[in-house]
Amino acid sequence: MKMKFVLLKQLIVAAITLSLMIELSSCGSKTEVSVAYYQSGKPIDATTTGGAVKGTMLTNTTYRITTDLIVNAGDTLVIQPGVKIYMGAADPAKNAGNAVTNLIVHGTLLSLGTKESPIYFTVENQAKTDVPAAKVSDLTGVIDPAYKGIWGGILGDTDTKLMVIKWTHVEFGCGKLATAPVTGITNGNPAYMISFINPNGVFVLEDSWVYGGVDDPIRLQGGKFNVMRNTFEKGGLLGGESLNVKAGCVGNYAYNLTIGAATNGPKASNKGTNTPTANVYMYNNTIVNSGFRRDKPGRGGCLNFEEGATGVAFNNIVVNCKYGLRILTADKGGAGQYSSNPLLPAGFSNIAYGNNLYYADNVDIANQIYPVESGTGNPGTDIPNFSTLGITLTSTFPMTKATVVAYEGNKAVKAAGTDPLFKIFTLAGATGKPSDISYATGFDFNLQSGSPAIGKGATSFGANFPLLSVVPISDNFGSSGVTPPNKDLGAYPTDGSGNKH
Amino acid sequence: MIKPLLCFLLLLLFSFYTKAATVKGFIFDSKTGEPLVGATILLKNTQYGTSAGLDGSYEIKNIPVGNYTIVGQLVGYIALEKTISIKNDSDVIIDNLLISENISQLNEVIVTGIGEQESEQSTRRSEQRADNVLNIIGAKAIQLLPDITVGNILQRVSGVSIVRNSSGDGQYAIIRGMDKRYNYTLVNGIKIPSPDNKNRYVPLDIFPADLLERLEVVKALTPSMEGDAIGGAMNMIMKSAPSTLTISATLAGGYSNILTSSRPFAGFSTSTIATKSPEALYGPSYAAKVNDFGVSQLQYKNSNMPINSIMSFSIGNRLLADKLGFIVAGSYQNIYRGTNSIFWTLSQPRPDPEPNTFAFGELQIRKFDTQQNRLGLHAKLDYNFNRNNKLSLYNLFVKLDELQHRNYYNPATIVLDIHDRSRFTSQNIYTTSLRGDHNITTKLKLDWTFAYSNATSSTPAWSDLNIRYTYNNGNLVSTELADFSQQWNKNTDNDKTGYLNFNYQVKSNFDIAIGGFARFKNRDNTRASYTLDPIAGNKYTTIDKASYYLSYPYTNQSDANNYTAKENVYAFYAQGKYTLAERLQLIGGLRSENTNLEWHSQLSIYKSGRDGSKIYSNPLPSLNVKYTLSPKENLRLSYYKALSRPSFFEVIPIELAGDNWTDSGNPNLNAATADNYDARYEFFDKGNDQLLAGVFYKKIYNAIEYTFSNTSVSSGNVSPNNTGTATNFGFELVVAKYVKNFGVNANYTYTNSSITTQKLVFYRVDANTTTNRNEDQNRPLQGQSNHIGNVSFVYKNSKLGFDAQLSFVYTGRRINFVSPYKDLDYWQRDFSQLDFSCEKKIFKKFNYFLKITNLLDSPLIIEIVHTNTIDADQPGQDSRKSIVIQKDDFHQTFLTGLRFKL
């Protein structure tokens, strides 16, 4: 009896101990995480060198930026005509680890220059080496300042609602970001000179100049856009498109001049999870001497659609570019992938094309007017007309290492009626290299009378492709005007409705 | 290769039989009745004698007429002498010998130094007597296995399958379908930190097999055990001091037959490698220069058939009137391995023709050349002051230096990109512990341990190089440097732990134990990476003559991979052990583990999560019931609650780019917890014969799975998330049967787990619109095979001193990697491996051994179960029903050597 009592007592003690332990151990869990620093936007004044800002940069004022300039969500930065913004080198300690400065836009950016008083995002006292055959790099690295990435970029984030950039020079950007301050750029990669990534936002780039770059000068990973009447020079070092568009983007790329781009003028790809499907109308552009700094072949040299993207490609003048319009059709996995990083085909059935003019100074270029991976065939409306020249496209796919051309293009070299007759420009000729001239200064791409590009344009793209007007029309908060396709080809139609540069 | 071996085996099995006067019988332990395998039976003062077989049987033949003294003896037993007389040539005398142990019996699993803990008998007894559900492999069995690392041994244990490294060796264990994150690793019962840069689990290919006394896999926890084993715990019990002077040594050599003159080993040297990054040497504001980066690690040297070598040595004894016991052992392995691999990178799935149609990126023909330098040193000292007080000191240092050269190219292009990667990883673990055992009164016992452990991994000057060969119309037109980068990574985990346990015998059949531990863990993680930019248009010849520059000569100063963290865990428990009528044993109680984690990283102040802390507590009740049906049979029932802690890497908002995605941390991640139920029937027949049959059920709350969070086109992130509740159930069967010189050892585990997570689907809405959304997908847990099994055939002839074993492992198909895209998970195809090993006594103290792995030449295949969209004639493709995205060939390895034992 006594034994049992002792045992009972011990069991009670044990039970109390256990319940005490449960009591002690049931204190809840707790997570504490440091929050991102937030600075409220300070009004802009003449001494602004960076940080969170809002308000107006006053006309003809110069600003020198040494740390990232940030426009918070809900704030607006307005830049008046004639403002010069010198983007400087940055102290990594004060600048999120980056040695370059950026303009980071979570709110609204309105950069409203005029033809008479353009705005500049540039580097102070930085000269350009715009001479023929200027060296890009030597054994010490890149020497042409266009490709050095001296500052970062104008970088939107997923919350950026509106970015309007008109009559603005954006130059010498695309510096490497150790830490990307916004979504959409990989740590350690170069910034895009302009980046926009909100599918519900509006991006307008009109009548502006974009010069230089390390990767894409403009990268859109979501957004409604209108990119019109701009001049793109020296875009990208070893790769890069004037405008590189991904899933979630819809808009126009028209009346732009691209010269000396590493890869393409515009490129559309539906890569990514944003919606809607990438849809880009590429028309009336003049694209010259592009595609020659791309370090992998087969990736295009003027206009490009791949990975499910849709849109149109009409009325473009393509002069001495490494490849013609490329609408990627070749499927992956065949025995003959063209490039070492093959891509998915474009949304071919939702793309319309035609009425493009190609000029080729040598046979390597002429051989690639219709590249092997592109499934356009001969649309019959292009200049030159391959049927008239007697060239038949033999195969577009597959091919082997030995045959990377779809036809023998000798007859398309300097074919009659293909020189677009720009008012002032030096074609590469038989001995010169198309890559020698990658800038526009000193040239005039308006058409001489008698140009074969006059009167050859399509003024509509067919019933299935109505004109796109996806951005608001407004002097300050949208597009100055969506210019429809012209009866003349290229960015400079004779009626003067195109590029004003 | 296989055929002659089998013939040789058969020959051995059916030889040596003649008829004459014979003495035969069994030799048993007088107390337990267990047959004593390997015991010596001889006729005194004659040359007649033999050893007992696997079932304890012996037979001495051709004995002339006469009177003899028969002696039965075994180490650790008192020798028995008996007289017998043989009258006729044809006499067959049957004599069963019973001998008794001369040492005290073992009680619990974790036993002190004395006694032969390495043998098969001992492991079976330990399994039988253990308080909870576990499986054990002893050193004798390990010695005979074809495996030389702990990682490979684990695949032989019931319910365990392994995750292989790129050389094909087991690196991590999956216990009962529960992935590596749900298991922990102990050395002599002390948890050790991991040198892994991301995870808590310890890479098991670091540990050389020959330091082990036994390997235990614990599948049900008691309150006194650490609680973060939802799958199970692996406990490596290292060799302890023997009772008499014991010296042993091994010397072996071998080769991997994938490495031939046509596929030589292309290795590199680390002698001039830059051990520190420019940042570590000169500070973060230093602009790195081209000269700061070495290239010798990218200069490869071919060797046709490099020789693998293995050495080990051990010496142990008891001195000072048996008060002081010691053992010192060392092991060194230098192994060359080669892997040929086919690898398809993947791309974002297509919406057509059906939702989530698989799309691949590119084909890579890969080649791995890996040199592994493995060093293990261990020393154990114990000192018995008196019957009631004992002190032991344990030290272990293991180190694995792996030099891996990965080469790959995409064969079907006009641009031939040849990639070389040199990665030198030096990992080591050091652990030391001082333990005291004290009997304060006859009823109150106390033990304490102070343990210090350090685990480090370092990859200096990890280099990635891409050389681009461009062709035009079949002619090579340029050779250029395309990409070149170098990075330095280092992480250190430092644990200081104090344990204290009291055990009070309330009654002869009722014990109460209380105790706990406090662990202070500090972690330091650094990373510095640099991109060396090519200069366009410059012809490449060799790496030492290449030109490049740094467009950004600094490291990322806001990289959260640079962090320090500390984690303090305080655990305490109360446990009762109650035995009723000597048949029913109950062990149960409550454990509480309190975790206090904090981190400080270099992340930009403009991002959230630069610093943070997490505090959480887990009450972990458990109950183990053991019912002894008969002296040979147990029935066990158990319940325990367990947790799985996220690693530092998983809670700090770190981003680290991988092959297909960027991994990123999630500060809101919580620990997973689980209810675990087990039932097992055990039958221990004579000798080592055994039958174990069990069922288990686990319910895992807040299971941690990686899911996709798309941030942009170029940076899709996968991050760990608590994805809800998972279930896992199955059963295990272990059978061991020995007859005379033959034995069969087999186990089979069925597992079935289920979890539902959200995954991305790309689909078409109408002719013009494609889009994507998240949908639920139900699937097994990563790493869970429905069927896994092992069969080993053992032949043991003690008289000839010959042992042989043929071991077969089957691992059923399982998810190798969970894809963020619906129904596109990576599955490892079912895998069978056959290995052979044998051992023969050649002189008195020498054994010759041979180990051959992968007789069937099984490749490792990873596939996506989806209609094959890749051309059938493409490398690796063998079915229209699945897409092979990785196929690794390892071929065989051979190892042969001598073992000396005094």
C-alpha cells in the first residue's frame, strides 16, 4: 500500500514537471526583420546631388548627381527643358555597393525637353569619339567611352506608373551594377540605360537620343509603350538592342534611327511570366550598320521576333546590317541549332511583315537578308525582290555547320534600286566595314528625291493588325502623337511626319 | 569481368569435402544462446581446428582415432575445454559448446569502450536491446562492404537511400523518403555542424569508412535525443579503445575504369592558387587588377590511369591496470573519379501544343574529373578513476579536398562554346568533446559533455572560363575568350555545446532522466566574385597568354552572401523509463527546444532583411513502447514529435544564382514540425538471423519546399516556403538469414508521401493570347522513392579465412528536383547498383581484399515525365514517354589491398 502511494507521489511530481515544461516551452515564435530604409522625397533644389527627391528640375539648370537619385512611389520628378543632369561616379559605400549612379523611379518621371532646349542625362566633360573606324577596345579594355558604362541608368521598378521622356539625350550609361537597386536587373550585370518593368505602367520615349551602352540601351519587361522618332547610336558593347521587349509589353517602335547597334534595333520576345503577350509594331525605322558587335552569330542584326512574341515589321530601311528581319521559326532540338543558346520560335501566325528595303554592300550581308532560322521566306513586297533577281530560298531549316545560308546572295549585293539614297551618308562600299560608322553625327538620313524608298510603304498592316495606340496622348503625361505608317519607307518620310532629328 | 568472378565464387562454395571422423556442432553464448560467429574450435596440441560459421556451426574433419581436448574460444569469452574420444574412422561426434562472456553486458546502445562493438552479433544485440527503433551496421560488416565512405555505406541500411554527388558517390541520406533536410548527423552522439555553404545537413562523403566502429540510423526519437530528425538521425560511433593492444593498418590501391588513355583524367594543381580574394587581401575599396588573378588552376594536365590510394592506421590499448584506454587512428584516401554526362538545360515552358509543354535550353556534353583527398584523424581516450567515475576525451578531424574540373560544350552549333570550370573545395570538420560519467549514488547517475566543433568550407579562386570557337561554312574563323570569372567562398560554423544529464533510478523498474544542452553556434559566410571581361576581337591561344580586363574591379558590397549569424539552442527534457513485468518497457516524456537565431548581412540598407532574428520554441513529446513477446521477439510502438529548422541561407534574403534559377532566402520561413508514428515487430533468431517488419506514418506541418517567385525575365527566383501539410507513410522489412557459411541480408522499404504545392502553368487562352497562372500540383516529396531495397549475399569461410559479399541496391524512381513549373519535375530514374567485395587471409595477420563497385555499369538518369519533344536520336534519349535531361556514366571502380591486424 505504501509502495503504491510513493509511486503515485512520484507520478504526480513528474506530471507537474512536465506541465511546467510545456508551459515554459509554449512561448510563441517571433520573427524580426530589418526594414528597407525609406527617405521621404525632398524637394529638388540647386544643391541636389542625389537621394530621394520630388518636384521640378528647373529649366536650364545643371545638376551633378553623386548618389542614386530616387523618386519614391507616389512622387513625381518633372524635368524642364534645357536641364543638364551630369551623372557622376559614385562612392560604393554610399550607393548600395555600386560605383555608378542611377535615377531610380518608383513614382512618375516626366522628362519634358523640347527641340530647341533638349534635356541631357550625360557625363560632364565627356567627349565622344565619333570618327570612322574608331577602336572599341584595346588590350587595356574598352576605350570608346560610349561602351564604358560610366553611369547606370534610368531605372523603373514594378511599381512605376508613368515614365515620359521627350527630347532628351541619354548618354554613356549602362554601368555595371554590383547590386541591382530595382527588379529586373541581375546583380553584377550592366544596368539598362532605361529600364521599365510594370505591365500596367506607361512608357513613352519620343524624339530623344540614346547614345552608347554596354547591354540593351532600353529594356522593357512589361508596359504599354510608344517609342517613336528617336535616334539610337552605338547601342551595346558585345550585345544589346536599341529596344529589347519581353512578355507583358505592347506598343510601337517607329520612325527610329538605329545606327551601330551591337545586335538589333528592336527585338521582341515573350519570355517571362508577365501578360499580355509581347506585341510590338516595328515600322518605318531606318537601321544602319547594326549587328556586328554581337559576340554570337545568328541573333539578328536589325529587327527580331522570338520566343512567342507577336507584332508587325513593315516599311523599314535596313542598310548593311548583319541579318535581315528575323522571325525565329526554327524549333529547338533539331540536329542543327544555329546558335549555342537556341530560343523558342516567335508567335509566327500573329506577325505581319513586308515592304522592307535591304541594302547590302557585300555578299556576307546579302546572304543573310533572309536568315536561315527565320521563316518569312520571300514575302514578295521587299526591296530588292528576290524573284526578280532570280534568287530562290532553298532551305530555311535545318542546316549544318557547313551551310548557314539559305541561298547564294551574290545578286543581291548592291542590287539596282536598293541604295536608299540618304541625303548625307557614306556607305561601306566594297572594302569598308559596315561596323566602321556607328554614329549619326554629320549624316542626314532623309531621302534624296528619286530614292527607291519613296512611295513603297504600306499605310496599313491588314485587317488583323489595326494600328496600336495604347498610351495616352498628352503633352506632359503621354505621347505627343502616334505617327501612323507612311507611304515612304524609313524613319524620314518625305512628308516630314517622321523623325525630326 | 563479372563472369570469372562468379565462377571463382561458385568454385569456392562447392569445394573441400571429404569423409572421415568428424566432430561438429554449434558454439553458443552460454547466457544468451546466440551463436558465436568466428569463434575458434580446436583440438588441443594438434593441428586440427576450425572457426564457427555464420550460424555458429563448426565441423572438424579427418581426425585420427584418439582422445582429445576440444577447446572453444572467442575474444572476450572464457575459453572452454572438454575431453572427447574418437574410436572409429567413421565417427561423427556432435558436441555443442557453451562459453560465457567475461565482461559485463551492454545495456543501452551507446556503450562505453570495452567489448567488441564492431561485430555483427553485437550490432544485432544492440538493435534488440535499444530503447527505440534503429538499425545498425558494425565495423566488421563495413569492412567487408565495397564502400570506402560513410555516404556509400548508408545506402545499405534499411529505409535509407542516398543522394549522389557528381562523381556518383553517396553524399546525403534520405531516410524513409524524407529528404536530407529532415535528418541530422551525430558523431558519438554529438551533433556536428556542416561545412555546406547553404544547408545544415552534413555531406557524408567526407567521412572515411574505416574510422567507424558502427553506424546507427535512429528512426524514432526519445526525449533525450535532439529533436530535429523527422526522417531520422545518423550516429557515427567511432572506434573506441580495445581491451588489449590492437594495431591495424590498411594499404590499398585501385583505379576508376572510366579513366583511360582515350578519356584521360584532366586535372589541375592548386599549388599556386590564390587562397584569398583581392578584396580579402586589400580591402573592399581596392580596385582589383588582372595580375591579382591566377590562372594555374585552369591549366589542365592529362593522366591516363591515375592510381587511387588508400591508407589507414590504428593503434589502441588499455594501460595502467586497464584504467586508461586509448585509440588513435588515421585514414587517408586519394581518389580520382571521372563522370561523363549529358545535360539539357531547360527553358521556360511553352503554352503550345498543350499547357506547359517542356522546352529545353541547350544540350551540354559534360565531363567531370574529380580528385578527392580525404583525411580522417581520430583519437579517443578514456580514463576510469574507479567504478563510479570515468572521463573520456574524443577528437575527430576529417577533411575532404576536392579538385573538380568540369568541362562542357554544346555539340550542335556553329559556335562552339567550350566551358571549363575549376573548383577546389576544401571542407573540414573538427570536433572535440570531453565527457564525464559519474555514479553519484547507486541510484543517481550524472553525465556531462563539453563539445567544441568547427566546420569550414572554402572554395578559393573558383574559376569559370568560356572559350568560343566560331565557324563559318565549316571553317574556324575565330577563337575568343567569351566569359571568365573567379570567385572566393568561405563559410565557417562554430558550435560550442554543453550537455548535462541526470538519471535517477526511482525503483528497479523505473528511471527518471532529466537533462538538456545549450548550444552556441556562430556562422560566418563570405563571398567575393569578380568578372574578368574579354577584349573583343582578340585571338585566344592559351589562358596564360589571354588578355582580359575588369570593367568593374570590385566585389558586390551589398551582397547578402556576406553575413554573420548566431544561433543559440537551449533544450531540456524529462524522460521516464518504466518496465512492467519485465516485458513491457515504456520510455516517454517531453522535450523542449528553444531556438534563437540572429543574422547581420551586408545587404543594402535599402532592402528589407539586412538584419533579423527569429525566436521559436518547440515542445516535443514522445513515447516509445517496447513489448518483449519472447526472448527473441519485440514489438515496438512509438510516437514522437520532431522539427526541421530552416538553414541560415534559407532565412536570410540572400540571392545566389544557380544553373537555371536564382535561389533566394525567405525571412518569414518557419520551422517544419511533424508527428511521427512507428510500429515494428522484431524477431532475433539464432546467430545473426533477424526479421524486422515495421510500418510508419508521418504528418509534416509547414513542410519546406522551394517555390517560384517570378521577379523578372532575367531573374526568376526560387525560394523556400512553408507549403502546407505533407503526409508520408510506408513499411520496412529486414531479413537476415545465415546457414553455415552463407548468409543473405535483405531489406525493402515502401514509402508513399504526398504534398500539394502551387506551380506555374503557361497556357493558351485563345488564338491570340497566351498567359500563365499558378495551379495546384500533388506529388511525392522530393527524394522519396516508392520502393527501395538491398540484397547482400555473404559467404564466410573462417577456416580458409575467406569472406565474400555481393551487394545489390535498388532505388526506385524519385523526384530529384522539384520544378517550379507544373508537372515538369525532375525525376531520377530507378537505379540498381551491384558491388562485389571479398577478403582472404593470406598470412597470419594479413588479409588481402578486393572491392569492385558498379558491376552493372548503371548510369544515373534524370528525366522529365513528359512526351519527348527532343529528337529520338539525340544524346541520352531512349523513350518517347520521357525526356532524359541528364545521364551520368561512372563505370566501375576497383580497389585492392592488404589489411594488417595485430
